[in-house]
Amino acid sequence: MSWVLVMPIAVPFLTAVVAFLARSLPAGRWISLAGSVLTLVASAVLMAAVLDEGVIAAQMSNWDAPFGITLVADYLSAVMVVITAITGLATAIYALGEIPEETEALGFYALFQTLIAGVTGAFLTGDLFNLYVWFEVMLIASFSLLVIGGGKERLDAGIKYVALNLVSTLIFLSGIGLLYGVTGTLNLADMRDAVAEAENQGLITVIAMMFMVGFGVKAAVFPLFFWLPASYHTPYFAISAVFAGLLTKVGVYALMRMFTLVFVGDVGFTHEILIWVSLLTMFTGVIGAAAQTDFRKILSFHIISQIGYMTLGLALFTPLALMGGVFYLVHHIIVKANLFFVAGLAKQYAGDTDLNRIGGLYKSAPLLAALFIIPAFSLAGFPPLSGFWAKYLIVKAALELNMWFVTFVSLLVGLLTIYSMTKIWGMAFWKPHPDGIDPTPDRAPARVTAAMIVPIAGLALMTIIIGFYPEPFVQFAETAATQLLDPTDYVTTVLGVQP
Amino acid sequence: MEALTAIVIGALTAAAVYLMLARNFMRFLFGLVLLSNAANLTIFASGRMTKGAPALVPYGEDAPLGVVGNALPQALVLTAIVIGFGLLAFTLALAFEAYRRLRSVDTDEMRYAEPKEEATK
């Protein structure tokens, strides 16, 4: 059983090693692509096992829980692993077109595969300290990927990204230390009962707030998001797409895991804070986006705004809201990575990402325009695309709780999202090019454009499929939410399983 | 012993915050080192500071005999130190490269990835 859980982590790691050895050969990029395909296969096998059994767990090195390190996958973990593999594959294809050879020779694919392994590990681990280790694997890979290729902008962005993320990691690490001191365990399933039985519930709440801040920085919630718009517009587009899709979502996942499994003793306090944090995140993100005129900066602020919806799903803490949160998480990764891909291709055509300096893309690249409209309208929540269902579930959950203000802000932010998306549409696609030329990718060979448009089309197709045929996805999210709210199955599987 | 450690952790954190509030990125880095050590000490102290023998299992036994120290926090701290060391090495290299290219360690002057001044007004 355990290999099912290990493979989605081991495959990208092995790929990273091989890709590093072959980094200056043309074969390196194909090794990375093959590794991403295999990761997707391994994730699909994991998903099949989870669909079959509900929750699966494995004890590493045959040390029984709670003493050893446990890998565990419930519905939420499984879907996150699959979506990570899909994003990884899309990025691996896109990178074939975008990443120049000199960057490949620096070990780009090795770093990229390590990042995927780190993200997958964070989704699968059932051990708090192990979660910290996976965060660090992910962080060191992301640091290097952010500054790879050099340039003043990337170095400047790198400094800010590294500094703030390291501080948040240390807060998280101190929280682990204190929580271990109170409960005497690091296993998440074991910790649930230990936290509930702890004498000093006040101290538990303090530790919960440390985790909220630590993960909040990773997830880029208000008021801890400042590293994100300072850095996400500088790296290669393939990198910013995978960052935008996955990295902040690891923070959201960790929040969802900790605040449904462990910190549920004082929901009235912790989750009330989360509601306000979510609302402010949604609103400040979308207002920040409205002030920007750069393709990627607008998208970066929209990540923040959308993160608010996901944490709101957690904060409302009803089955419907969590279901909406999980659905939103999955939908958002697909859509947001895709929009960054589109931004990269738009730059190939028009030569810039500053909306004031580009235009005319609708005339010269109608296919790209069509492929932009799908994720953009999905992000804004137009029916029948995936974003509509995600927003619908969250708003409905807020309405059921009679939280009118929350509902109002959710809908208002959706409206303002449309404003930003139509701004990109109007300035990049409809407006004639300011230089009076028809933008064409004359600098890039057709192979490059093809490698970049395939993942965009693939992810757009997924958005449409989820939009027109949401039933199985909604049902899946419902089961995931049920498992989150009642983790008995999770706990017994982890603590009872024999290696 | 715990009280003394707690005071040390508090002092380290205070010094770290003071250093990190500086505009000079090197001071920020030194603050990060101190904060990292404060976090490590927190984990170490959480394992309870008791006088005990090393947690070694004698030959032929299944478990250690008598009272032994808690080995887990030491393993955790060791892992955290190694990871922190790697990250610090990376960050130092990054800071050096940034200094070489941007000719400054003053974070107020590092605005290459930020909006231009006239655009913000």
C-alpha cells in the first residue's frame, strides 16, 4: 500500500536527480517532461486508491504511528496531489517553449521537479515536523527558481520573497516547538485528541494564532501578502504560473488541515478572525489589482483576492462552505496557472506585459484571445465556467448563515474582478497596438508557440469541463468537506494502520 | 533551567526583531540567524529539560534502562539547524549577488521590481 503514497513524491525527486545530471544536454527537458507524465500517472493511481478506500495511510520505515512519519491521503490531499501533477505537466510542456538553453544548463528542470516534489510532500504528510521539512524543500527550490536567469528585477524581488518567507517559516517552526511541548506528539491525527485534552486551552489558542500567521504568510492573506505582488511578476512565466497555481495554495491547504483537524477547540475565536481576514484579503487584493496596468501584476493581486474566497470557505466552517473552499482551491489552481501562461504568450506576441504598451492581440491572435476569455471569465465567476460554481457554493454557504455582509463583499469582489479582466481584455486584446503594428511572434519559432499554447488549451478545456459537468467534482468536494469536518476516518486510519 | 532558557529565547527574539527592523539587509540577515536560533531553542526546551542519561539502548535490550533524556527534540533541532544553515547559505549568496548587481544593501533603495515613482502618484 505504501508505495502508492510514496510514488507521487519519489518520481519528481528522481526526475530532479536525473534532470540535474543531464542539465546541459538537450535530453534534460525531455527527462523532465517524462518525469511529469509519470508523476501524473502516480497521482492518478493514488487518487484511484483514495476513491476506493476513503483514506489511506502508510508508516515510513515501519515505525508505527504516532512515532514514525506517516504519509496519509484523504480526498483533499489526493485531489491536491493530482492537481499539482497536472499543473506540473502543463508547466513542463510550457517550459519547453519558454526557458532558454542557458537557464536549462543551470539546472532549471532539477529545481522545478524538486519544487513539485516538495509541494506534493506537503500535501501528503501526516506529521507536523515533516510538513515543515516539505515546506523548506519547496521554499529552497522556489527561491532558486525565482532568481534563476538573473537581472536586477529578479534579485530585488528575490530578496523580498526570501526574507518574508523565512520569517514566516521561523514562526511556523516555533509554533511546532510549542505545540510539541504541550501535546508531546507531532503526528497530526494523534495531535487532534492531545490538543482537545490539553489543560491550558488558552496556550493552544496562542499557538493556533502562530500557525495562522505562519501559514497566512505562505497563503498571502491580508495583511501578510506583501511579498507576493513584489515578486510574482519577475520570474519566467512558466515559474510564475506554477508559483501562482501551487505555492500559495500549499499555505491554504495547511490552514485547512490544521484548522479542521487540530485547532477546532475555539472555533468562535479563530474562525471569526479568519472570516475578517478573508474578507479583507478579498477586498484589498481586488482593489490592488484595479490600480495596476501590468498583465502579471494584475493577476498577482487577483491571486490574493481569490485566496480570500478559499479561506472564507474554511472560516465559515459549515459543510457547504468547506465544500466550496475545496472546489475553489482546485478550480483556482487551473485557472490562475493558465492566466499566467496566457500572459507569457501575450508577451511573445506583443513584446511586453505592460498593458499600456501592448494591444491588437485580438486581431492578430484570435485563438489566444479565445483562450484568455475562458480562464478570465472563469476567474470572475461567469456561468457556466468552473469559477461560477466555486463562487456559488461559497456565497450560498454565507447566505445560509445569514451573513449578509460576507455575501455582499463576496459578490462585490466578483464584480471588481470582472472590471480587471475586462481591463486586460480591452487594453491587450481590443485596443490597437500603440506602435500601430500587428503584434506577431516573429522572434519565436513556431515550435515555441506550439509548446506554449498546448498547456493553455488543455487547462482551458479542464475549466470548461468542470463548468459544464460540475456534478462529479461537486460531489467529490462534498466528500472532502465531510472528511475534513469529521476526521474520525482520518484519525483511525493513521493510528490504526499496520505497516 | 526552563526559565533561564525562556529568558534567553525572549532576548534572542527581541534582538532579532530589533535587527530585522533595520533597512540594511545584512542586519536583517543577522536578525534572521538569531530568530532561527530562538526557534531551535524553543523546540529544545519543549522537550522538557531533565537530567537524564543519553537515550541509548544497551546491547541485548529492547528499550533504554532507567531515566533517559528525550531524544526527539534533539533530532528535530538538528534537522532544523541543518535546514536553516542551507537556507542561510543561499540567502547570503543572494545578498552578495544583490549587492554586486544593485550596489546597495539598503532595502529602501531596492526598488527595481516595484512600480516606478511617477506611476504610484
